[in-house]
Amino acid sequence: MSKVLVIGAGGVSSVCVHKMAMNAGIFSEIHLASRTKAKCDAIAASVKERTGQTVHTYEIDAEEVPALTRLIQQIGPKLVVNLALPYQDLPIMDACLAAGVSYMDTANYEPKDEAKFEYHWQWAYHDRFKEQGLVALLGSGFDPGVTSVFATWLKKHKLKTIRTLDILDCNGGDHGQHFATNFNPEINIREVTAPARHWLNGEWVETPALTIRQNFEFEGVGPKNMYLMYHEEIESLKTHLPEIERIRFWMTFGDAYITHLTVLQNVGMTGIEPVRFQGKDIIPLQFLAAVLPKPETLGPTTKGKTNIGDIATGQALDGSGEKTFYIYNICDHEDAFHETGNQAVSYTTGVPAMIGAAMLLTGAWTGEGVFNMEQFDPDPFMDMLNQHGLPWQVKELAGPLTF
Ligand code: NDP
């Protein structure tokens, strides 16, 4: 029985808070604070209608550390779950330390003026959390999050060591819009337009964004083009599972998405440098995000499935030589919407956020300091995925990917 404070009231938060309310035995009191209180109230109203549970709501700018510290002290939660944007990670961690409360998030810190997805800013908090006997769990979404837990599960139950790891993120959903992103547009476009980087034999290999493409047949979705990208779990996995020789991350994009993005990039609309416009500095990407459909509005129209998983190759645990396993979850956009009022990209992030919080609050995962998902026992997390809407499957493949 634990009190929790969730920060941020977008699509991911909406799913997570609904799922927390459905597990009142773990989350006995739910508090929700965000920049726009009306969005917290809308989530609270939906939760009340669907589950009968009460969510307490507040307005807060999470970048105002003293005000956030006071709010945390006033509420007195056991855990703060950060589902705002990556820019707020460090201020929220600062407020947690000032208030003496543990922390969790789903995406690593990014400075606003640089599209740099790196963990070192947050890892630098390790000693301060440790000294206070607090835990900070980083990246408890799907990717990062479940994809790292999938890797540790394979390492625990199927493979002695992992030699190569490919993470495949497929969204086969169609929202019926010309161009829209399935999570925060600003964060999504910064990620997709960044150079691709993968880990190979102890070094980063960098290639221009969206230039390496492969076609892959995804169960439940069909054949899709997927592109090599940088993704933050590569950094934490190569650190915590240093035996892995090659880690790559692939994400699917349709031709229309790529065409729109290319045009927007070519005309400068994805830039993050300020541009003077009518006497005011504006960031082109922030303006673009303001005119694009809000991800939380895509739920009612999105049809199709997501399929996200890991393909890992290494020496089998049973001594039978090198083996390859594919472990994945398939999630249906319409089912996700029916259950929580949000499409599957928010659902596949919000459910693992609830589960990560449950791991900490129930004591299934304990620690002092800053941790990534792959540093904990995967089994209790994997059990909860099966019970709470993200069932997974594992199958043996003939060998690693041939590209
Ligand atoms: P949204 O943009 O829908 O929601 C973000 C929320 O944060 C909004 O309610 C916003 O407020 C609030 N917010 C922004 N700035 C502040 C601030 N200064 N103080 C308080 N609240 C603030 O994003 P999503 O729900 O799509 O994504 C949430 C997080 O999940 C992001 O960090 C994203 O990167 C991460 N994510 C992780 C994934 C994973 O698999 N690991 C996958 C998808 C997303 P307002 O309503 O006023 O704008």
C-alpha cells in the first residue's frame, strides 16, 4: 500500500495512472501533477469513471525545483514517477533528493538546446541517491524499458552470454492523419533526425539519420521497412552487459512519414536553434510540434498493432552451441484505446511505467543509487507484463539477422 506522485499528464501518464488505479492494492493513493492542471483533471475523471478510484490533481512547473520540492513534501509520496518530458528529468531528480523521495522515469535527460540522448547526466546522481538510501530507476517504458528487461530475461533463461542484440520497434498502426507522431512530437522528431549510432566491438559506429534500411516481416503486422537509429538503451546495455559485441536499434517508418519528415527537415522546420520571427525568438521544431496533431488525440482513429522486441544471439545456457532467440510483444491499438482511452504507443510505455513503479513499491526491486532496468532481476517484471496487458512470446530463430 503506497502513495505515489506522477508528474506529467500526456498519453503515457494517462495509461500509467489508469493502470495504477486498476492496481489499488499496490498504489493506494495516486497524486498527479503537471503544467496544465486541466489535463490532470481529465485523466482523473476518466480514471474515476473506469475504475471508481480517486486521483488527486495539482498544477506544477516541474522545472521550478523549490516549488516542486514543496509539493513533494506536502504530498509525502514513497515514489515520484516522472512522465513529463526528458528536459524535466534533472530538476525532478533534484527535487526528489531535496524532499528525500525515490524517483523513476521513462526517458533519459536531454538538454533543450542539444539533441543529445545520453545517460551521463543522470548517472552522475548515483552517489547522491545512494547517500540518502534512495533509488532512481531510469527508463521504465517499452524502449527503453521492456527491451532491456527482455535482454536480461534471455540472458537469465536462454543464453549464457549475448553476442549480438537487435532491438526491433515496429508500429504498424494507422492513425489516418497525413503526418503525426505517436508520442510527444518534439521529442520524437529530435530522436528520429539524430544521426544513427550502433555499438560494434567496443566502439560507436555513426551513420547519417535514416539511411540504413531493411525490410522485416513482423508477426501481427506484416512486412515493414525499418531504419537503423540511435536509441538510449544501447548506451546502458553496452555498459551493463559489456560482453555484447554488437547492439543495434531499428524502428519502422512508412514511406509517407519519411517523405513528410524529409521535406520538413529540408525547409528547416525540424531545427532546434532559435529563429527570429516577428520580433520574437521561436524554435522551428517547437512551432511544428504545436501545429501537429496531439498524440493523445490519435487514440480514437488508430488501428493496427505494434510489435516490439529483441533478437539476441549467443552461447546457449544448456551448452548446445550458439542460439538465436526472438522475444517480443504485440499490442493492438484499438484494444489499448478501449481499455484506457489511449493508443498503443502510449499504452506500451505507460504499462511498463506502472510495472517499474510497482517493482520499487513492492520491494521486488531494491537498491540505493541510480539504476537502469537491466540491473534488476527480470522475472517479476516479466510476470507483471503478462498479467497487465503486454503478454510476450519467445521463439528460437534459425540464426541471427543476415544483414
Ligand atoms: P506528452 O507530450 O503527451 O506529455 C508530456 C506531459 O508533460 C504533458 O502533460 C506536459 O504538460 C507535461 N510537461 C511538460 N513540461 C512540463 C513541466 N515543465 N512541468 C510539468 N509538466 C510538464 O508526452 P508523452 O506522454 O507522449 O511522453 C511522456 C514521456 O514518455 C516523454 O518523456 C517521452 O519521451 C517518454 N516516452 C518513453 C517511451 C519509452 O518507451 N521509453 C516511449 C514514448 C514516450 P502540458 O500538458 O502542459 O504540455
